[in-house]
Amino acid sequence: EYAERTGMSASQYAASFAPYSTITVAIGDGEGEGAAGSIYYQTPVTLSGTLADGSPYRRTGTITLRRVNDVDGATPAQLRWHLDGIVWDD
């Protein structure tokens, strides 16, 4: 689902991870807020690890999760948290 929102096919999205040999994800403390029937949760994120060529990497940014607020008629899928977006610092 997130691959489609990036404008890439699922195979293109999967291929975008090819340069990485290892990926470690660290999530910090975040903050939630409600708006227009949805709940948003933003938190700092750090990706680090090793590239396929053996060199280390580190990326920081903010990840946003979203779900529909507890409204009548919301489906179980709408009530689950979904990746809404990632904004990288670099």
C-alpha cells in the first residue's frame, strides 16, 4: 500500500532497498494529535546499518502514522495505524 503512494510499483519499491545490506530502525518518543476524523502520530526515526558495499550509513527523519478516529462505521482496516509518510532530514 505505501509503495503505491510513493508512485512506485511494489517491485520498484522493493528494489529501492537493494543498496542496503542491513537496516536497523530506531524510533524515538513521538506526539499524537487529532484532525478531521483522523489521528496522526509523529515520531523521530533513525535508520542505520551497512550498505551492500560494506560502508556504514545513518539517516534521520520524522515518520508519520495515521488512523481513522473512532467513528461509527469505521472498518477494522481504517482503525489500524498506517504509514502516512516519512520526511528525511538529509
